[in-house]
Amino acid sequence: MEIINKFGLEANLFLFQLINFIIILFILKKFLFKPLQRMLDERKRKIEQSLKDAEDARDALANAAEERKKIITVAKSDANAVALAAKTSAQDTKERLDKEAKKRSEQIVEEAKRKAAQEFDSVSANLGRLSVDLSQMIIAKSLSGLLTEEERTKALSRAIEKLEKDGYGKVSN
């Protein structure tokens, strides 16, 4: 004890300090060391999981590269087949449209010819009627001094009947 007194240790104070140390140790263990240990364990678990996931990803990437090559090969052959089918279909469609366009243009030309002939006949008939009317007027004026009104009317009526019977567009000798 003498040594203890020489160093200035008091038993009561030492006992309280020892109790405080044990309390602080308990508090640190409960609120600091356990959560810290849990956090470190969780990090270790996450790191191990990440390494495992990286390994799985590397394997999946290797498998995906092989699968990608297979898919590209199949896609190229499918694309070539589709391109060939599209080319054939386009050629068939072009030929069909060319035939339809040619047929339609021939129909349009025939329709135009038919309408032109109708228009020509209509214009000829109108021109014939105008010619008859003009001729009637000229003859009426010319013959007004030579023939009586009744003779003029009969002559004009016969000429008109003959023109209508023969047609306006025909010339007779």
C-alpha cells in the first residue's frame, strides 16, 4: 500500500475510475464497436457479393458475345432473304404498274380520239346548219326580186329538206 500511496493513488478514486472505465467500455462496445463491426461485416459481404457478381457478369458477357455472333449471323442471312424478296416484289410491282399505266394510257388515248370524233361531228353539224342558214339568207336576198314570196319559200324548203336528208357534212354534186 505504501507504493500505492507513494504514487498518489487513492483506493476510492481508483475504484470509481475503474467503474467509469468499465461503463465507458460497455457503452463503447454496445453503441460503437458492435455497429462498427456490423458495418464492416456488411461491407465485407457486399465486396464478396460484388466480386461474385463481377465474375458472373464476366461469364455472362462471354456468353453474350457468342450469342451476339450467332444472332448477327442469323440476322444477316434473314436480311439477305428479305432483301431478295423485296427486290423480287419490287420488280413484280414495277412490271404490273408499267402494264397498268400502258393500258390506262391506251384507254385515255382511245377516249380522247372518241371525244375528238364526237366533237368534230358536232362542230361539223353546227357548221352545216350555220352554212344552211347563211345560204338561206343569201338566197333569200338574191331571189327576193326574181321570185315571189311563195316560190322562194318552196325553193328554200326543198333545199333545206334535201340538206337535212343528205346531211350537213356531206357534199353532193
